[in-house]
Amino acid sequence: MLAEPEPVALVDGAGGDVGITGDAELTVTPSRLVHGGTVREVVSWAGPWPAGERWWDEQALVRAAHLQVVGVAADGGQLVFLLIRTGGKWAVEGVHG
């Protein structure tokens, strides 16, 4: 796990943002993950899993969803990313190699 989430871009084959529907499904198929200037091809994913952070406080409720993504860089290096989507943006919370 990272100390602080880091912003990432998760995009489809045309470069459009991958979103999440109200039914907790991806809006399009993820194709690439951009993290720290490195572009990785998405070869598999699991999720999304909806999460309501601070669910006990309606005023402070933060709707979020987690997604696990396996990405491969041009050099063949493969990493697993734990992503979170909040406020319409993706961030990586953890990386495992």
C-alpha cells in the first residue's frame, strides 16, 4: 500500500476515461493505465467493488469504488495495481510486483 494515493489515468482503446456506472460496472473496457509517466497495457482486471466511505454520516459520505488491474509495460514488466475511483478520478492505492 502507498502512504498516499497517487493519481493515475485508466483509459479505453480510444483514450477515453474508464468510468463506473450506478450499478457498479465499468463504462468501457480498460486498455491502458498511465502511472508516473509509464503507460501499461491492461491485460486483466477484477471488480469494481463499490465502497461507501464514512457511510455512517450522510453529510460526509464519500462514494468510491475499488478496481484491481494487471498492467504490462513495454519492457514486459507486469504489476498489479489497486485503484480507487472517487470524485470521478482514479488513483492508485497499492502496487504489487
